[in-house]
Amino acid sequence: MRSLYWQLTAAIALAVLLSLAAAQALSNLLLNRLFETYMTQQQEVVEESIVANIAAQYENGAWNVDGVYAIGMLFLYDGVILRIEDAKGGVVWDAQNHDMSRCKAIMEEIPSRMARLGQNGEFSRRVYRLKPHGEEIGTLTIGSFAPYSLSESDFSFLRYLNAVPIAAFLFALAISAAIGLYMARRIAKPIAKTARIAREIAGGGYGARFGEKSGTKEIEELSTAINHLAGSLGEQEQLRRQLTADVAHEIRTPLAAIGSHLEAMIEGVWQPTKRRLKSCHEEILRLNAIVADLESIERGRLNRTPADLLALAKIAGESFGAELARKKIALRVEGVSAVAPIDRDRMMGVVSNLLSNAIKYSKEEGRVTITTADFPERCELRVADDGIGIKDEDIPFIFERFYRADKSRSRGTGGAGLGLAIVKSAVEAHGGGISVTSAIGKGSVFVVTLPK
């Protein structure tokens, strides 16, 4: 199995190679086409120049034979064979008559040279009528390799022209390979480190963190997610251990009481009186209550019916009349009718738990307010008190099972620490949410939001 580093390098190099190869092939094709067009046009220009120069050698009704000879020999060395006839068909100049062997060599050597270039063609003759002043003075036959021919210097130039894109291709390939290696390393290195950190987290190393900045948005998001995952798993592991310790703590006291009572009665130290058996029964009921609370947290099935949160709040307030009177706490239930499809019994438990906590942690002669609100897509129930408040460091954990801000776990201020966990479970089962704001010495506000 190949590493991401080499796969990225190969992918980038292959993409660049194919792009450059396509660009080089296209550029060569265009250069050759442009060069062919240019040479064809140049040959036409040369032939027009020959026609004009030959016609200029006819003056005062006679041909300048020396001039014609000079022009004929000049172009013969360039591979162009000329034949000039006068108006009566008489030969003024014929390169083949003048130097047959050279003409034959030209007609063999030029096709061979062009064949090496891959250019197919043949010697052809084109006849031009000479009419310098409107009167025909003769004909000019031009024999040359068509569509065009190249000299050795032209060959050298064309080879150089084709070599330039190849050199540029090789140079660009080297640069792209270097950039590909750099980019692959830059991308693969943080991913490999992230994988290593993920393995550490899977092995229980929740303190592992990705601390480097990669400069790449997606990798930054991945590293942030890994760090958040490690932190969340670390917190969950801590809560799991705390839960184990809390469950053990909660059941140890009633079990110890039951065990000591039964042991004393078995050994004859105590008589199994009704009062002592009732004490054992009460401890068993405490254990049952803890189990029931845990089951309530996990229960997800709801029996929904439309119910008014304001009416539930008033009923809950009436049921806590004795506690309110004992602490001289003023309860005010206000707001508007807020009807939502809810499990009435479980939502009554939510309101009762929140109200019980508000009374429990309020000072004597304090004030508790329950407010309901109705919105187009949701209903709200707000329970506010002016009690002792909750510390900032405790707020993120108060909805966890068995969590109590009172680390001494005194039962004078609370039970098993399951009330708010039950509240959160019930609210979330309804598709809602619960939040809290609090200040030490000023009280707390719990807000329950339920969808309609």
C-alpha cells in the first residue's frame, strides 16, 4: 500500500506531465503549420520577384541575355530551374541546357532533403506569361520543389525551433516535480500526524493534540476536529470514571446500612424489630429510587398529547405549597398559554425537578418565578430564583449524572445528583433544549425550549 505522500507526488507529476506533453505537442503542431504557411507564402513571393526581374531584362525590343543569365544562375544555386522563351517561342535561357548535370543533381538532392524532414512533394513547373507593359514578351517557366523547399540553414533553424518546446517541457517538468514533492509533503505530513494522534486517542491518550498550523483550511478544520474529539473523549472518560465513583458512592451507604443491620440481627446483637426492619426497607427503597432515576434518564418513548405549559407550571406550584410555606418563598407563575405536543407526565417531572431545585437552593423569604412564552415555532418555560447560584466552572457539568456542585455530597442540599440529568433527558427526548445562566449569590435561570 503506497503512502499518500507518493500518491500525491505521482498524481501531481502525472497531471503536469500530461498537461505539458499536450501543450508541447500542440505548440509543435502550430509552429510547423505556421512555418509551412510562411514558407509557402515566401515561395510565392520569390516567384513573383523572379517574374518581375526577368521581365525587366527586356528593353527596347531585345533581351538582356547577360542579365537573364545572371538571374538564372543565381536561382539555380537556390534550387530553382528557369526557362525563358520569347514571344515567338525561341529559347532565351534554359538552365537545363546550360548545366544539365547540376539541374539533375538539384532535382534528386532537394526531394531527399525534404524527405528527411518528413515533407512530401515533387518538382513542378509553373508557367508565367511576361507582360511588363501589357504586351506579351514571352513566357517564364519556373521549376522548383513544391509546396516549398528548405536549405540546410532552414533545416537547422527548424530543428532549433522544435527543440525549444522540448527543452521548455523538460525544464517545466523538473520544476513541477519539485513543486509536487513540496506540496505532497506539505499535505501528507499533517495528515500523517493527524492519523498518529488519532491512534494515540484510540489507545486512550486523550491528552494528544495537534498544535501545528498547516495554512490549509481543510487540514486546519481536520486538526481542530481531532483536538475537539480528544478533548471531548477526555471529558467523557473523566465523567465515566466520576459516574462509576458516584454510583458506587450512592449505593454504598444504603447497602452498608442494610448489611450492618442484617448482620447484627443474624448474630443476635439486635432483635429483628419492626422499626429495624422498616429501616432496612427504607434503604432498599432508596436503592430502587436511584435505579428508577437512571431508567428515567434512558427512557426515550413518549406519549405525546397537546398540553399547556402554563397549566403544568400552576399545578407544580400548588404541589410544592408546603415547601414554599416552610421557607417563606414567594412563587409567581406568569406568562401566556403555551400549548405543545408533549408527554404530560415526563414534562411535569421536568417542571417539578426545576421548581424543587429552585426552592432547595433559595434563601428563606426568597422569590421563585415561573414564566411561559409562546412563539410561532416553539414554546418556552423559564424557572428563575434568587438563590445561591452556581459557579461558572460547575455550569458545564450540572446536567451530568450524579454531578453535584456540593463535592461533600451532603444530603442536606440535594439527593443523588440525578434530577437535572433526568430533566435534560426528558427535554431532549421531546426534541427541545435546556440552558442555564447563573451568578453566585444572585440566583439561577433555567430555560426549557420545546418545539411545537
